[in-house]
Amino acid sequence: MKSGICSITFRKLEPAAVVELVACAGLQGIEWGGDVHVPHGDLATASRVKDLTLDAGLQVSSYGSYYRAGEDEEQGLRFSDVLRTAAELGAPAIRIWAGRKGSDEASAAYREAVTADLRRVAELAAAAGIGVSLEWHGGSLTDRPDSTFKLLAAVAHPNLSLYWQPAMNLDGPASLRSLEQALPSLTNVHLFHWRMGADGVERRPLAEGTAVWQKYLNVLRKSKKSRWLLMEFVRDDKPAQFIEDATVLKSWL
């Protein structure tokens, strides 16, 4: 397992500052986001950010594109632009979302549209030698384990895989079971420690999640596949908290 960060953790920082911070933390790579740091279709920025990353001795783990299958192509975000940007960035994988509707509100026709688009983009990316992974997230067809695995089975494309992260709607044992189920299809993991507080979701120092993350890591170690553990969002968006959390992550590994 390799250690890294999603650049969206520090959306307000310029790419050079993100690279400097990650290198200082002693992590190995960066998933660059397509919303701010490496915009879709901006090949000059993609090339520059790639060079910044590699020159610092880091790797580009992936491209967090936020492409929404089944919808974005019709709304003006062409997957061909996402794919070209990922290639220029040197990203081996593209992270996308399974639509914009949760499994409870999605009709059969909507699921079919998302499924067809996932199959299409997985095939296009395969031809470019780039993988495609679904975000494990609410507000999409991967909001529950049953819906997620049903979708993967329906697409049935070898170039479509899955990210995983702890879901706030699952308790500890259920979250652990979901990771075990996801393992055969799993590429990378988003890593953080959050809890539900009186005012909603509360970001906590990663060290406080050591016990539960050791359980997750034990599941991940059952597979010999190389994966990225990508830190995503830290308490108060503070660089100092990121450095502290990165030290914890390295100690786990």
C-alpha cells in the first residue's frame, strides 16, 4: 500500500504548494482533482502539474475527475476531455461518480443510463491504458453496498473498479463487511476519520481512528494488490493537521 493525498483536501492552495506540502509530509503521491487544480481539458496545466509532481519525487496516483456517468456528457462535460487530461497528467486511473441520484431515488431507466455510460467510458479509458474507478459515496448509485455491487455486475467491464471509504450511514461492523465485499474490485481507498457530532459530521485527527483503521488495513492486507491510501480532508483544513495525520498514516504502514 502506498500513501498519498487527494489534492481537493487543499483546494485553496496552488498545485506547487500542494506538492511542497505532500513532499514535506513524506507521502508518496497525489490524486489531482479536476475541479480546481487540473481542470478538464486544460492540457497545459495537466502537463505542468505532472512535472511539478514528478520533480518532487512524488507520483500521480490518479485523476479525481468528478465525471458523473449517465449525466455529464449531455451537460457539456465530455469524457473524452477527462481522458485526455488524465493522459497528459500521467494518471493511471480516473475516479468518477455513478450518476447524481442515490439508489432509492433512481429509476430503472436511470440505472440503465448510468450503466451504459460506465461501460462506454471504461472501454474508452481501457483503449488509452487508463483505469476507471467509481467513487464510493452518497448521492450516487454507490451509496449502499447492495446497489454498488449490483451496478458493477451490470456493467461487467474489467476496466471498471471501485474506490472505498468509510460510509457515515454504516456502523463499524457493516463498514468492515462492505470493505471485505469490495476487496476483489477495489483499487484505491480514501482515508479519514470522521464522526457524527451534535452539529453533523465532525472531522477528527486521524490518530483517534487508529483502532478502526487497523481493522480496515488488516482486510486490505489480505490482497497482494498495490493500492493507494489517499488522505482526504483534515480537521479545519489545516496543513499542520495534515502533517500530523500523515505521520500517523506512515506509522500504520
